[in-house]
Amino acid sequence: MKHITSPQGIDHLVDAYQQHLRHVKGLAPNTCANYAREVQEFLTLQWKKAGGDLVLARLGGENLLKYLTRQRSRCQPVSLQYLASTLRSFLRFLALSGQCPAELVHAVPKIQAGPRIASPHYLSEAQLQRLLASFDPQIPRGARDQGGAPLSNPQVSRLTAVALRRANLIFPRLGAQLLRRTFATHLTQRGTSVKAVADLLGHRYLNCTQLYAHVNLPMLQEVAQPWPEVTP
């Protein structure tokens, strides 16, 4: 579909894009729906401006820039950055299906929205050992906290926070989530695949786990090895 001549045509294209995100890119349904909603709004406006006959191949950088500039008045920088990313994703989909030139993807400007999101907080190996050593199995409470009966989520978070303070380990968040992040980070640093970590954490979708891939420092160092010299 290189021409859109009706609202139904917009719906059909957006649905195809959403299926691409879901089954090819493997994104979560909510993420797919958010992307599709932004694209629907963009296409509807462009279709109306084109008088009901939108030629996708004629979408130009000027149209994209005007659209983003118009949205800036109602969007925070982070939201505008998300919108630009969505448009680039959609244009890549169009280029992949031969409905617009590939160069159009680069016409969407990069939006600066502040510093990059840091990797999740986690306990180092030494800090984890300090935390575990803070439990004294020789007293009833310590034995309960280290090899006891199942506890509820709030109980685990409370005991974790108490143990972290006892071990003089201060983090922005002191609940049990820190232990999950530590577990996932240590696995990733040892080369465990993102899919395996997602399964162990109970994540249904990989994009919930991909943040931990940034902490695989040994793998990054391995990738960054010097290029081998060519011997004559």
C-alpha cells in the first residue's frame, strides 16, 4: 500500500505495522499499542493535509520536522523523544516493505531529553557477601530470615531493607527488588543470555529484561578487542 485514500487504509497500514512490531520485533502488546496509536495520529493528520490521498513515498523531512515541532508545545522532552523514536520505527517498517525510501528514516531529528538512563542498581559480589553475612543463623530471628518458611512479598522487602541497613549498604531503594536486580545482573555479567534471565525472573517479554544486557562488562570488553593485524 503506497497510497492511502481512506481512513480504512490508515487502519489497515497501522494494523500491519502493529503486527510487525508484535511478531517480528517481539515487543510487548502494550508497547505495540502505544506505537500504533502515535502512528495513527501522525498518518491521519498527514492524510488530511494531503486532501485524502496520501502518497507514502512523498513523505519528506519537512513534514516530519513540522509534525514534531507542532507536538513540542504539548510534549515533555522525554515524550517528544519517544515520538521521534516511534516515527523512525514506523519509517523503517515502510522502507522494509518498499513503501518509502530508506533515507527518510534519517530525516527524523534526534531529540535530546537529558542524560541516559543508568543501568539498574545492584549489589556487587562483595556487597552481596556482606549482606548474607549480616544474618546470624545462631539466633532464631537470623535462622528464620536465612533458611525459614515462605514469606510474603512485603515481608521479604522489609527484611531485606533491615538487612541492608544492618550491613551499612545504602541504595536508593532498599526492597527485595534490589535482590532481583542483583541476581539478574550477576547472571548477565557471567554471560547468561537475556532470554534465560527473563525466564528465571518470570518476565513474559524480553524488552522487560534488556536493560540488564548493558551490565555485561566482560562481554563488552571481549567485543572491543583490538582488530587483528594482517601479517604479510
